[in-house]
Amino acid sequence: MQRFLRKVQDWPHVFVFSMIMLNTLARPEAALDLSPAQVRLDDRHIHLNPKGRKQTKKYRPIVPITDTLLPFVSATDVERFVLWNGKPIKSVKKTFALAVKTAGLPKEITPYSLRHTMAMELRKAGVPAWEVEGLLGHRRPGVTETYAEFSPDYLSKGREAIDQYFKGLGMAYKGPDSDCVTGAYQRPKMEKSAEADLSTLSKDRMVGVTGIEPVTPTMST
């Protein structure tokens, strides 16, 4: 993941897309659709399903805004957060594949791999199965829907685990003053402990497109 995040910064729009995916576990389409109107900075929530869009089987939940993601979704004067030449785009597959290739990672890694990988990492970190389900958009009536409207602790363990995951990567992000949408973002600094030769990292840690989205402790094993 360190290797991927370093390389993908060469393409700012894919970098922003990747950070949204990793911090929300959203599906690629939802990440590309994300706009300021869906972000509630006051209570730190993102409504992945935009107003007026009918929910489908691929449910788009309400998710918390992590500290890591906050600088990337703080802009209010853009149409969407993932832009290429100032305009929304429908896909990042080609550029994403190029980033994966130039990072020396397996070609099986796709945008969906970010979602699968983070689901796996959250279960490894001991995040309750229902919280992982909530982030993935796996509906559990009365919990993943109603609970979000009233509790400040909604998916809090998942949010904390995501922020901790990025700290473990040695990634230090600047505050909301960074303009991550236009590409004038502050490049994350790798802590000294993370400056080791990345060639020693396993190439199998990122789950490919065929990876299972873990929803129970047994499945995560």
C-alpha cells in the first residue's frame, strides 16, 4: 500500500479517488460521484447516496469522515471531488492500472481491490463485523440505517481503525487548507521508519478483485 500510494500521487485525480475509496470503503462509482453536497462537515458524515438517487441493491450507506480523509473532502466550490481537467469523470481504470504497473504491483489489483483490502484490514484490527458491513453498504435494518442518524459513535471503531491504518503506513497528512481536489495538495511525508526499501514488502497484501469481502471473523481468517 505504501508503494501504491507513493506512485499514484503522480496522478492527482486518481490519488483523490483512491483516498476516498480507502477511507469510506465505497464502490468505485460512489467515489467518483462524491460531491460537496453529500458531505456534512458539522457531524463528520458522508452520504454516499446523493439526494434524489434511488437506492439500489448496491446500497450506498452513510459513513464517517476520518481524520485522514478530511482534507480531501473539505472543498465546497467544486462539482465533484474527483476531477480531471476540472471536469467529473466516469472511470479511472486505465490510469489506475498504469499506477499499479509502474508501482511494480500485480496487474490483478483494480479499484475494487482498495475496498476489499480495507475490509480485510478492519477485520484484522478487530472492528466488529456489523461495522464493516455498514461501511461496505451491506444493509442490516435498524442498525446500518437508523443508527447513523442519531449516534455520534456510528461506525466509530471503523473510523478509528482506518486512521490508525494510515498512521501505520507512515503517512502524515496536512490539514484542511490543502487543496487536494485541484492537485495542489500537500504530498504526504513518509516517516523515517517507513523509508525502508519497499522491495521487501509483500506484493500479496492487497486483495485482488476476486477477494472476499469479510463480514465475519471466520471469513476474515
